[in-house]
Amino acid sequence: MSLKETVNNPYSKWLDASGPESDVVISSRVRLARNLAGFPFPHLLGHENADKVLYAVQSAINRQEVKETVGQLELYRMTELSPTERQILVEKHLISPDLLEQAEKRGVVLRADEVISVMVNEEDHLRIQCLLPGLQLKECWDMANTVDDALEQTLDFAFAEETGYLTACPTNVGTGLRASVMLHLPALVVTQQINAVLHSLSKLGLTVRGLYGEGTQATGNLFQVSNQVTLGLTEEEIIDNLVMVARQLANQERAARRALYREQQHQIEDRVWRAYGLLKYARTMTSGDAMTLLSDLRLGVDMGIIPGIPAGLIMELIVMTRPAFLNKLKGTELNPYQRDLCRATLIRERLNTISSG
Ligand SMILES: Nc1ncnc2c1ncn2[C@@H]1O[C@H](COP(=O)(O)OP(=O)(O)OP(=O)(O)O)[C@@H](O)[C@H]1O
């Protein structure tokens, strides 16, 4: 997939609703923060040095050895992309919203399947990211580690014997690793257990964020859980801890779904079928309503209440109904009302191509 395909296609490997525990665990991500020795951290980096970092990354990914171990990687400077294309990369979770600022100093490396991406000159010089569907943190770690090793053959990463990898923010020092899982927890929300569950995670050194990471709210009952501590634990320990917690959260969510079905079968059936009806027939739809209804529909599909709808399609609809995707689809900057019309039409058309119920 070229960049053109990436920004035109709402499909991303991590959204295909496959992988272990995918009825609750939407996706797994591992990112490694790395910096080049001899350069100031990005927030102190002038234009000339920012360019040097981009060139260094470009020549590292051009090496034959990197192509052989990691695959073909392409570097795009943010200035090569239109504002809509940049926003689409955020909507596909390939870059963070922060990378949109100071575009002239920044870039992104992508592998065609979108499983691997590297943000250049965001908070750190490199943020190597691997994103897979379902609970596949170990696989993400292995892949991110391979990319890290391949790049380290030519890039001199800042490293201190006592602390480990040096990072712009002290909270990332050591391994520079953040592992995260995106969880769909509608039954824990409906049964009002969610606050207690999330509160207990902070005691385990984990942090909970919204759909687009740091500083964003949870919508559509999607919660991103990641490690807070990067120092004093090995990478494997961080991954193992989070895998264990993710499995436990998935079991709690499933228990809440079973209890809901046992105790409020008609209410829950009514809720998910109503969501399906609105998604299939409504003429306008805000993004907030779309997230809520698509979350309910996904719950109905995962609980086996609504047959015949691929879970991957629901995830694709979540991405393709975001503002930048709609603008891209229509080839113009839509106002909020036009977007609501366009969103409803798109969802209706996609759901009416499949039959259910
Ligand atoms: N498990 C996941 N599945 C899909 N997308 C994810 C997942 N975890 C993180 N992301 C996405 O990655 C981007 C960055 O997230 P976040 O800000 O939490 O991480 P970070 O940049 O590594 O953290 P920090 O800057 O605090 O060290 C966001 O767009 C977020 O939605």
C-alpha cells in the first residue's frame, strides 16, 4: 500500500478484528522511544538538526539489511502531506495528534501493511510503533525489537549504562517502551463497574487513556491501557504484566456481558437492535452518536445477538466516519452538518450491503 492507498483506504491490519481475545481486545501496540546521540531532544531541535535526523533515518531505512529483516519502509515528511492526509494518519492511529504540530521538522515512516510506523522528531527523535489486532503484545514487541535492532546498526541511539535509553521525558527513560491494549468494555460501563476496575489499574502501575492516546477521552467504550513505568523492569516483564492484566480485564468484561444477558436479556437485546436500526436508517449522525451506536452494535455482534455482521466492518466504520476521512471521501472540507449527513449515508450504505436479522 502506498501512502495514497493508506490515506484512501480505511482498512488497516490492526482493525480487522482478528487475533486472540478479539471479542474484547481490539488491538495491541508497542512503541519504543529512541534518540540519536549528539543531537538535542526534539523540543530543542532547530530546523537544520531536525533535517539531519530525518536524513539519518532515511538512510538507515534504505539499507538492504533493513529491507530484508523488516521489509520496505517509506519515510514521508509531514510537509509532503495535505492537512487532511495528516489527520487521516491520526484517525488510523498511525501517528499521534502531537505529530501534527511543527510539521516542517517532522516525518513518519510507514510499512505498507501499516503494522509498523515510526514517528520522527515527535517527543523523541524516533518513536518506533508496532500495531496488531487482538491481544498480540508479544508479537508487537518482537517486531518492534527487530526494527530497533535493524536501525541501531547505523543509528547511534543515546544510551547510558546505568539507566538505559535516554528519552526527552524522564517517564520513558530505561526501556523507552510503552505497551498498550485497546479494550472494548461496554458491559463494564453499563453495569457501572468500570470506575472501580480502572481505579485498580493505577495501583498496578498502569495508566488508562482515551481513543487517541494521551489527553484524549474514552469514547465508544474504548479504553487504552498502558504501562506507566519504563525503568527497573525488563521489556519482557512489562509485556507479561500487561498481557496478564488484559486477559483478566477481558474475563471481567465477558462475565459482565453474561450477567447482563442473564439479568437484563430484553433490555440488552433491545439496546443493540435499536442501535442497529438507527445505524441502518438514520439520516444524520454525529460522530459521538456514531461511536456510541457502533459500540452497541459491536456488543450485539460479540454477544451473538446480531448475526452476520463482520466485526471488522464495524471497526472500519469507526475509522471511515471520522472527519478527515469524510472530507477526503467528498474531496472537500465539509461543515459539521454536511459531515453528519455524509456519515449517516455512509454507514447506511455499508450496513445495507450485508443482511442480518
Ligand atoms: N492499543 C492501541 N491500539 C490502537 N491505537 C493505539 C493503541 N495504543 C496507542 N494507540 C495510539 O497511539 C497514539 C499515541 O498514544 P499515546 O499518546 O497513548 O502513546 P505515546 O505517544 O506512546 O505516549 P507518551 O507520549 O505519553 O509517551 C494514539 O493515536 C493512540 O490512539
